[in-house]
Amino acid sequence: MAIRFQKLFRSEFYKDIRFWIVLFFIIRLYGITNPPLEVSHSWRQTTVTMVARNFYEVDANIFYPRIDFAGEKTGITGMEFPVLNYLIYLVSLLFGYTHWYGRLINLFISSVGIFYFYKIITKYFDEKLALQSSVILLSSLWFAYSRKIMPDIFSMSLTIIGLYFGTQFLDRQQKRLFHLLLFFLFTLIGILSKLPSGYILILFVLFLVNNELRMSIRLLFSATMALILLLVGIWYYYWVPELVAKFGFWHFFMGKDLTVGVAEIYQHLNDTLSHFYDAALK
């Protein structure tokens, strides 16, 4: 028995990112079926499950998400594009509805996202740094949020996967169009699921200003990103306000008009800067 443990230790299995992903996956399975009544974000998790259950029980049209507390109204309202909610609905078609499918789906997607995060760091740095970075990320807020019934880490994971395939398109000669298609799909779904995840696209500026890349490649990639942003913009800046106006129910805060936001920052510039300064000291 002792010899077996020695061989296991010498194999350095703990240097394999798959070991850490599986380990953290198993740890977070604890209490996976519990109700979404936690110290924080109970309301957010319950609204996700409401939309999923209404897809299952009322109407499966993904473009008309609805929640339960709109009184005499339909409950249809504007929100993030309900990809996570719809996946819960699709799983419910197979096994019957229950709320904790959302936790399991988020946990699975976030684990895949960590794997592609590792692949990106390995690609541009080395495996040691990639492993350390991935374990740190797994141990961060990712640990808790990646099993909540919420689209935040779900969205970021999909966007990270899209980021990887975007770099594959820009770096490699083989299967370029296939990688571009995967970049488009994962990035689009990721940003639609939660708009702030789109900030990660700023990394591609480093590629687009690289004159060693053919202009045709850069233009094709830029056009793909523009299409992603156009579709995201249609959902958040046209369809969400349309649903709110048409069905008369507003619940999810989708931000303010850009000009209003800039004006408020200017009016409270000192307070805004103090938040950055205060956070930097903590």
C-alpha cells in the first residue's frame, strides 16, 4: 500500500489541471440540491429558476422570458438573454423540472471555462504559470459563484472559451474558419448571457494592431466581432426596452443611457475616483 502511494505521489498528478478541475468540481457538488436560499443572491437565483420554470410550464419562447411576481400582468420582462434559463428548461424536458439543474449546468460550464483559461495561459506563457493561475482562479470568487444559479460565471466561462478560439483563428493557419465560427458562437452566447463579460474582447486589440497578421485576417476578425456586438446591442438596447414597454413590467436593471451615465460620472467625479483609490488600498 505504501509503495502505491509513493508511485502516486511521484506521478505528480497534482500538476495536471484536470486533477484540480475535477477536485473542485466534486467539492462543489456538496449540497447541490439545496434550495437557493443562501446568505446572498437568493433573489437572483430564484428569478433565474422562475424564468426556467415558466419556459417549462407556460411558454418555451426564449425571446419572452417571464417571472412570477408581476401581479395581473404576464410577467414577461427584459433581462439578459436567458441561455442558462433555457438550458435548465431543456434538461427539464428530459428529467422533469427541478431547480438545482441550474447549479449543475453552471458548475459544468465553469469547469470547462477553467480548462480553456489554462490553455490560453499555457499558449502564451508556460504550463507552470497556467496551473498556478488556474488554481488561484478556482479558489477565488469563482469557487462560490460558479455553482450559483446565476449567469455571471456561466457567461464569463463561455467568453473565455470564445477568447481561446479567437486566438486560435489569429495564430494558426489550419481550421481557421472553424475556429472563427466557434469564437463567434461562444463569445456571442457568453456576452448575451451577461453583458459585462464583453470587456475581455479588449485583449484582441493586441492582435489587431499586429502588422505581422495579414490585413484580410484582421478585417475578417474585426467584422466578426462587429457582428457579435451588433447582435448583443439589438438584444440589450432594442429588445429589452421593447419587452419592458410592451408588457409594462420592469424588474432587471439593465443600466442607464450612455449619455446619462457619462453625465453622472462627471457630476460626481471625485466620488468616482475615490472608489478606485479606496479599492486599490484594500
